[in-house]
Amino acid sequence: MSVQGTILVLDGVSTNRIMLKVQLTAAWYHVVQGERLAGLAALLRRTRPDLVLTAQTLPDGTASDVKKVMAADPALIDVPIVAIAPQNDKAARLRALSDGLDDVLGHPFKDTLLLARVRSLLRARADRQELHLRDDSHSIGFGESAQVLLAPPPIAQIAILTQTARTGALWRKCLAGQTRHLLTNHTLPDLKGVLSGATPDAIVVELGSDASGRNLLADLRSRGATRNTVLVGVSPDENPGRAAEALDRGADAVCMGGFHTDEISLRLETLIARKTRDDRLRATLRKGLADSLTDPLTGLHNRRYAMRALDQIARQAPEEGRGFALMLADLDHFKAINDRFGHAAGDLVLTEAAHRLQAAIGETGFVARIGGEEFMIGLPNTSTEQALKQAEMICESICGQPFRLPDHPALIPVTISVGVKLCAPPELARRDETDPVSQAIRSADKALYAAKRAGRNQVYIRQSAA
């Protein structure tokens, strides 16, 4: 049997624990049991659960106390906690949500609803774990990354989708007195109105007796723009089957028994705070990826990016039936600039040269700094004439105007040598053991040295294979 995750069940009543264990074990979850707050920290360290189901009241504490114990361990801060409260105890439900628990299930409950909620929470946790794994700075040697806590989110956009405009206006009016976030309301067919502007941070969807609301949840969760949007369903009754289906279709939470302003505002606040944290982490990851492909001094792409881009250009060229050009360019006598004016001045020259090279290439290809004063340029879909013209523009962009340094009144003349390798479709179509990218780089490197030997400040082209 494949175990799908570890769930800790906390309840002072043994029959309740046994019932939950039977339900969860049948769904292939590994169940660990506890009955009180005492000894919980050690039990958590030993079992490392993926989710905790706890009675609202334990013999020596509450579900809120369970959350406090878990919050003290950074490794458990993302583990979902679901409180189990009496079916009609609205005060207990609101208290648990106010304490920051992930959900509250009214006892007794149907297996379908329990398992759907477990699946939903475990999916969400798996997504967050994936974000943290990607952000794990141990792998690159910068020590332990800081734990990001749930902070009050900025002003968020919340869209309300209901069957009728009247219901939407009523819900919006009720929520306006409970939340600081910006609210809009739409009818269910008006999905275009919801998605035409800025993507909402959260969407509240009315789940009627028909399937339109549940289908909409699946639609929203599948779209790139709303994949990470908070989705809250509102069911008019206590129908567990409808709630379970909504959770399986992508809802982050389902409020049963109609629209309850207090409950919905509490759920939205917690879920939007979590989304805000995850969005910041995603932004950090995107920036980290961009930084890993960027030269920090010049802002150009680096060697890692250049090799990937060049490989992609080489693979696509035979399919498109057009060749490409690879250029290696090197600032002439750059060491003399460093020796005379200092390395800070040399860095300024490199930065300005990078700006000029990027301006000369524009959107036609890529420019990367691959060494001290050496640059790589890749031009897809390029003929011999186009490549020669582009290379001459590169030379002119550097030597056409002297470089100015802030602390030196004298202008610095700088030139550049360029080696070009033209890769034509017949050459690319040959199937042999030679790596076309490495071969092209070697040829461009030989062309660059030929330009240097010929007196520098010029272009040398190689059209034949190395």
C-alpha cells in the first residue's frame, strides 16, 4: 500500500480517534494519534505530520494551543491544522478561524467532505513545499533562508461572483463593513468582466444547485492568470457532496450553510495573507533565476544564459531552414585601461560598452558577457550580409565615440575586435558526433584571434566548419 501522507489526529475521546483513523487509513493515509497537549511537541518532532486534525477542545488545551505549539517549530509552520467542532457551534468555528487555523469541520461529517478537505490542504501544502525547496539556499552555500511569516497583506482585490446581481450587491455590502480590501461584484456568466482588468487576489463564488459555480472553480484554477488566486466557495446549504466537489475542483475553502460575513472575512484574510507570502516567495525565485542568468556588472546575460540560448538557436535553425551567426567580441587593449586608470574605470568602460553593444543588437539576438572583456552575440535567422552589417555596427558602436570617465577629463578611445562564425542550414543539417554549438564557438574564437592578429578593431568572418 502506498502511503499518501502522515496525518496526526488529536482527540481526548478514543472513539473519535478510532473513527478518524478508519476513515483516513482506508484512503491510504498514515495516521498517528494523540489525546492531549502534553507531550505534543515531542510527538510532532517524532512523526513530522503533513496535516493535523484536532478536536476543538482537548483535555488540557484547545486547537488554538495546538497551533501555538506547532508555530514554535519552523519546520511545522506550514503544516495545515483543521479543528473539529460540533456541527452547529458557529462560535467555535469563528474562534478557530480567528486563531488562524486552516479550517473547521463540523462533527459529525461525511467521509467525502473530510477526504476532500484533506486532499485540498495537502495539495496546497505540497505547492508551498515546492516553493521552499526551490528557495533552499543551502544548495548554493548562502546559509539557511529566513522563514517568511504570515504578515498582514496589502490591500487586495476581491471579486464576488454570484448567480444574480442582487445577491452580489448584498454580499459586497456585507463584506465592505468587515474588510479593508477592494471589492467588486459580477454575475457568474460575466467571467470576462472579472478577468479583463487586474487579476483578483481572491474570488468568492456562489455554489448553487446547478454545476455552474463548481465548473467555474475548475476553470479559474486551470488558468495561468488565476492559478494562484484564492478561491472561496459559498454553498447555500450543508450539502457535503457539493462542498467536497468544490474543494476537488480547486476551492481553497467552502463556507457551508449560506453567506456568513464573519466567517468569509476571516477565511479571506488568512488565505490572502498566505497568498501574499507565497507571491513574494515566487517573486524572489523569479529574481533569483534572472540573477543566475545575468552578469551583475553590466546587466547583460551571462555565459550560462548564452550557452542555453545558443543551443536553442542551433536546434531551431535546421527546422526553419535558415542559418545563424555567432560572434565573439573582445575589447582591444583593455588591460592597458585597467593599468592606467584603475579597475573602477575599467568597470565603467565595460558597463558603457555593454550598453552600446545591446543598443547595436537590439531585439535581433542576444548579447552576453562571457569573460572579463569578452562578449558573445547570437543572431538567429541571419544571412551573411546581415551578419557582416551587424558586426560592423558593433565595431562602430565602440570606436565611433570615445568613452568618458567621471573623474578623468580626457576621453578614452576604445576599439573592439569581432570574430564571426556563420552557420548555414546545410552545415547544421549534417548528423555527426560533433556538438554544433561547441564547434561554432571554436570557429568564432579562431575568427576573433584572426581579427586580433590582423591589427584589431575589425571583423573577421569564418564560413567553413572548424
